[in-house]
Amino acid sequence: MSSDLTARARIRDAAIELFAERGIDGATVRDIAQQADVSSGLLRHHFGSKEGLRDACDEWALSELTKISGQFTEFNTLDGLTPRVQQLQRYLIRSTMDGSPTGAAMFDRMLEFGHQWLGTTELKVADPEAFVAVVAVMKMSLFTMRDLLSRALGSDVTEPVTWARMLQATLDLFSQPLITPEQALQARAALDRLTAGEEAS
Amino acid sequence: MSSDLTARARIRDAAIELFAERGIDGATVRDIAQQADVSSGLLRHHFGSKEGLRDACDEWALSELTKISGQFTEFNTLDGLTPRVQQLQRYLIRSTMDGSPTGAAMFDRMLEFGHQWLGTTELKVADPEAFVAVVAVMKMSLFTMRDLLSRALGSDVTEPVTWARMLQATLDLFSQPLITPEQALQARAALDRLTAGEEAS
DNA sequence: CTTCCGACTACACGCTTGTGCAGTAACCTA
DNA sequence: TAGGTTACTGCACAAGCGTGTAGTCGGAAG
């Protein structure tokens, strides 16, 4: 399928695949080299070190994603996600959770965009900072919890059809309130009581 | 603080702490032993292997959580989370993501409880299976993405005050629709077009 | 043809990992 | 006091890790 690519490109693709699947530490340079059908030495020749390879993957994934959708961080519009784009996002998020500076920068951009979006709405939000952050991590969770979701739906969420089910579900989730105003009020009161007791102690 | 506990208990606590923090593979038996102030051999003596230790932690975390709140999977009510309970949940979710059967069982219970809850509401949901799964992983994301959240809020979310900010935010999120009916309709149409094109090809 | 340089491989090094195991100290039972 | 089980330590082992490095191959430049 991709055997006509440069060896360097094959290594990069293999790394993104395995890093996304098993995490940065979980994927060994030997595994990646074998997946790319090269020696592990060549990996080192091209990228210097495992960390160098990871940096290259970060940069490449980010540039590819921004190329595809100018402001890619806006996966408010969750559609148009081909399996390939999905994989790139999954890799970048995984790398972010494993402490990548590139990923952290991406997360900051997501937050910035979230604030921007919040300004266009009429939502009542007590703490915009927290609100935007929570929404952001919740969106990301669709990628980080891929295995669990696939298990629950009985089908790999990378499949476009299954992915569409999840998009439909998020749409249902974001287009209507999950709890009644009474429940909200009640919960908020309980929360206030909690924080008040906290400050008193 | 916990130095009056049995060595076995100290090992278990240290394991839960480090497993939750660095992941199952990321925490070594030597690290855990050192944290518990025992030799690595004793760890093996009490739990047989690292996998055995992890199983013991799974079981213990689950029983502790169910003991504290009979049906603990209902963190619909996200309050009442002391740092200790928070850590147990974080451990269990982490272990789940790393392929623990106990964790998977917990996730299944969360789904079951989600369906149960969905029955009591008047929500319009096209695909209950997907809806419940998405809600479940989004709730869990508050634990899995702890570091990212702490960075965004500028304060460790384990702090009760910071945690309260997040609960407030999720309340704001779940008590009102994020997108207008028109936007929802539009997105749904786009999604239908997408799936239709998918089945045609 | 020679020279050179990047692509590429094979192999070995030092380190860390989980595990195995012999040996010691403490404690209960008879 | 003697004996056996349990708690506990220290060390050694094989395997796997990322990395270093000497060396082969092939094509472009002179």
C-alpha cells in the first residue's frame, strides 16, 4: 500500500501508527523499524534518536492536519474525519498526553479557539476557563478512549459507519440539556455547600 | 502518614499511586517497592508478580469504591469526591485503559447504569448504545486528562477548589444545549449526507 | 576510473526491566 | 527450647531497551 514511499516516510508512518496504538514508550524502535521494513539503524540515521523521531512525527502530524483543515483544532465540526485524519489526531493527542510540547501547543490552540467560539454563543458560563478546558478534553476523549468505545459499540470506531454513530451521539448530547433546571439548581447548591465547607476548614 | 500500615498494604497503596501517575508499564516494581519502603523481593513475595499486584490493586480499588458509594459508577453526581476517592477512580480508569478485565467490567457497569438513567429521562436519543458510551468516556476524560486540565486551569485539579471549578463547568455544560437547533439540524444533515455517500461507495 | 557521500545494515555495548532464588530474622506452636 | 511457617532482604539472571559504530552498497561528480 505505502511501499512505494521513501524509507524515511515509511518509518514516519509506521511510527505514527505504533505510537498512536501503544503509546510512545510502548512502541520500540525495533518494532517501528520492522513495521517500516528497514533496520533499526536506519531509523537512527534519519531521525537521530527515538525522541527525534517523535518530534518529527509531531511536527508532521500537525502540519498535515492544518493543511487539511486550516484551523483543524475546530473539531467542533466533527465530520469529515477520514480514518487517516482520525489516526493523525489520535497520534497527536497521545503524544500530547505523553508530554509533547507540540501537543501542548495544540491544546493551547484548542483552548484559544474554544474561548473564541464561546464568545459567539449566548451560553451562560460561570467559569469560561474551566468550561472551555472541560469541553476540550471531552472532545479529545473520543480519541483517547477509542478501544473502550469500540468495545461498547461492538465495532471499531475507525470504521466510518461506527464513527458516524458517535458523531450522531455527540450531536444528541450537545443539542439538548442532559439534566433539568431543577437538577442543575440542586447540584449547584450542593456544590456551593461543598466549597463553602472547604474554605471554612 | 501511612507508615503504620502493613507492609502489604503500603505496597498496594504505593502501587495504586504510581500506577495511576505513570501508567502500569511506566511504574517499575523497584519504584513501587522504594515508595513503600520495602525491598522489591517482598513485593514479589506478597503478590507473586507485577501482574498479580495489579490484579490485587484492581480488586481492592473496586471494592473500596463500591464500599464508599454503593453504586459508585454513578458519578453522574460528580460531587463528594475526596482526593482519595479521586485517586482510586483515576487508578481504576488508568488500569482499564491499559487492558484490565476488572476495569472493563467496571466500564460495562457504567454503561448499564447509563442506560438505566437514560430511561428515567425524556431525552431524544437516536442511538442509545452510542449515546451512553460517549457520555461515559467523556466523564472518564476528567480523570484521564488530569494533567492537561491542571495545566489549563493553572492549578492541580486534585485540589478540591479546582475540582469544584470543573464540576461547575460540567454542570454548565450538561444543563444547557451547546448548539442551537438550527446548527444541530444542519450538522445532522451533513452527517446523513456523509453516511449516505459511504454506503453508496 | 576514482572519489565521495548519503542510504542502509549488522552487531555490540550499557542500562533497566521483571523475575528467580538462596538466605536471614521474627514469631507462633508444641 | 526446638521446629516450622511466614515476613523480608540481597543478589544474580535473561531479556529487551535505546544507542553507538564500523562497514557495505550504489549512484553522482570530478
